[in-house]
Amino acid sequence: MSESGEPVVGYGERVSVHLRGGEPEKRIRPLPVHEAWLPKDHSMYRPRHGRQQVALVCAVIFFLTPVVSLGLFGPPEPFENRKLHDFPSLSDGWGFFTGLGDWATDWLPGRQAAVQAEDGISRGVFGEPPALGAKPAAPGVGPVPAQPPARPDTGQLQGQTNSNYPPVVEGRDGWLFLGNDLYAKCNPMIPTATVMDELIGFRHAVEASGRRLVLIVPPDKSDLFPQFLPDQYPGKDCAPVAARTMWQRLNNDVGYLDMRGPLLAESQRRGAPIYFKQDTHWQFHGGLTMVRALAEDLRPGVTRTWRTAAKETFDKQTDLPPLIGRTGSEPAELESLAPDGGADRTRTFFGQPNTVPIELHGPAVPGTVPDKVAMIGDSFTGFANMYLAAAFTDMTIMHSDYVSQDTAAAAAKLADSDVVVLEIAERNLIGGQSPILAPAVVKTLSEQLAKHPRQ
């Protein structure tokens, strides 16, 4: 008995709960600990059976192996098109426990070899690519959520999809497509209409400050070259529709430099698509095509004196095969660019970290663009940097990662420009995944431009 005279009820025993307006209901008081941790003389004590013990030991080994491997061999090299998951923080609450699985999986030793073995067995024995954790989706159907998920501060990592979309879609003639190209269209993180409204607002902010905005949207290869997609793939019914809607809104309401025509024309001129077969990006020819279009948009006729020639060819490690446990490379061709028809002015920036802006300053010669330009881009701009260096004499190039990491510094560079160029890949724009689409980032950039208007 307790001090109040009420009977003390043990854990696991039935107690009466009096419900308002009804008969007493019998419920069982829950145990405060697992039944195997109770004293052995407790009526509810149950020792763990063999399978539970084996499972517990396996779980301990699974989570400790990455820790031991890290101490012995150092961190593993990321082989997928994303960074490794970080160890979850205790401040994440329940997310600490749900994040442990992703962390332990990424940091397991030998995971790359296991993924490659699964790929080889699946193709060699069953004649089909491995699922690699993805659940099969109905052909041509992409699940569209009724309510889009809450907007994050930064975009998703390239290569992330949900369980119904494979990381890579294998197409015709050896072409590979990023699953996120399709997933982002059918499952935008925020409605595309909201993204368009933000772009319209940012354009108004730039133009109200006395500057000019040029928006460039490199199309996804799945959008530009759909003839190489397989007959059936997740998102077939919704991805093309979403893409058409986006291009119409860009054309009618936002205003942008349309690259689809120039890219297809250059592909026809060269006799081959201007995108890599097994990479998510356009080739360096695509970067040059963008630079030519941008220069003509700012200074019509400026490219009349341009002269290009083959410069170098090297094997580029492509980024899609690692997502399915394979490796791959394709020839990448670089060209020289002489804006005045004389000396080559290109400079390469291979290995330049995304968190460091590229400052381009040089003497003006015929064929160069003298405007003071600040450009925000993503990985597609990386294939154009060498040609921007040849054609522009006063330009700052910032990766979207840098802008989201140090928005105040990026805003100051925009405020020091006369022209703002914004390059966002189609999948990052239509899915709302670009870091520079975060409301706080757009707000900071717009406010800084307003504080320093151009006369």
C-alpha cells in the first residue's frame, strides 16, 4: 500500500482506468525497461532468446565497424555523386537514431566493392541492372505528393531520389540519366509556381537597383535529348509535362536566355549531342556555347571576331556510373578561344573549390565584353569558366555553394557589379533544390542590391 492508502500496482499488471461517462477499462501499465533487464525474480522477466542476442551483436558490430575502420584506415573515399553522410548530432533528437543507419552504411569499409559486386552479379546472372535499394515503380508513373515537403535552406545533393526512383536511368546507346532529373520534376520540393514567383521578385530587385539580370537555365539532358531515354522509366508521364510548364512560365513571366536552340544547333553542327553520355553535364562545347550566347546578349555582334580551335583532349571521369557501382570515363575536348582572332586567352580552373570565387580581370581587346559582371552558377558553369576568362574582362564567378555559405560576401560582390548573371540547372530550378533559392539567401541579395543602387 502507498502512503495514500492506494494499492501499489506493479509494471505489467492490469489497472482500472475510469473513463468519463463509461465503465472502468482495464489497461496494462507499460514496463519502464526491456523485460530482459528486469530482476530475474520479477514476474515479467524474460531473457533474450538466441535470435535477439544475435541481432543485438550484429547491430553493435555494424555501428562499431566504421569507427574501427576510421581509426585504422582513415575516412573512405566517396564514390557516389554526393558527399558521405556526417555523424548525426545529439541535438537532432530522434533524428540522431534515424541518421545512424545512413552514417554507418556510408562509412562501412568495402562498400564500393560490394556495390560493384552487386552490379556484376545482377547483370551477369539476371541480365538486368541492380535495384540498389530502389523499389520498382510502375512504368511511366511518378508519384506526386499532395503536399510538397517543407522547403530546406539548401538544395538536395545531386543524385538523391526517393525509393521509387533509381539513382540512374539506363537509356539507349549507352546513355545514362540522373534519376533526380525526373524525380525533381515530378516531386518538386516546392511548387514550381512559387519558384517562378521568387525569380520574378529577384528580377524586380535587380532591375530596381539599376542593374541588369540575365537568367540562364541549362536544360537537363533527359529534357534536351529524350530520344535516348528508355521506352519506360519512372516519371515518364509527369516529367515532360512539368518541364514544358516550366519553360512556358520562364518565357512568359520571368524572362531568360534560352539555351535549348543554340545547344541543339551546335550538336547538329558537330554531328553529335553536346552532352556527355554518362555524365549529368554538357561537354565543354556546351560551356562555350553558353559563353557565346551570353556575350551576344550583353554586346550584340561582339563574337564576330572570335576564333576557336581544338586545344586538348583528355579522359574525364564521368559522374553517373559510380551511382550504380561502376566506373566510367569519356573523352573531353577543350578548345582555344581568341576573341580578337589572335592569341588564345583561355585559362583553366580545374580543382578550384566551390567556396572560392573566381575573379577575372584583364585588358580589353576586340571581341571581349567589358561590362562589370557578377555571375552565380553551379556545376554547369564549371565547364564554361575557361571561356568566360577569355571573353570577359571584369567578372566575378561565384558557385551557389559559396553564395549559400557566405551570403553577405556574395551580396557585396553583386552590389559591386552592373550586370548579374544567374545560372541554375533545370533540375535544381524546377525542383526548388538550388541553394540560392532559399528565402533567406534571396532576401539578403535583394536587400544589399537595394542599398547600393547603380545610377
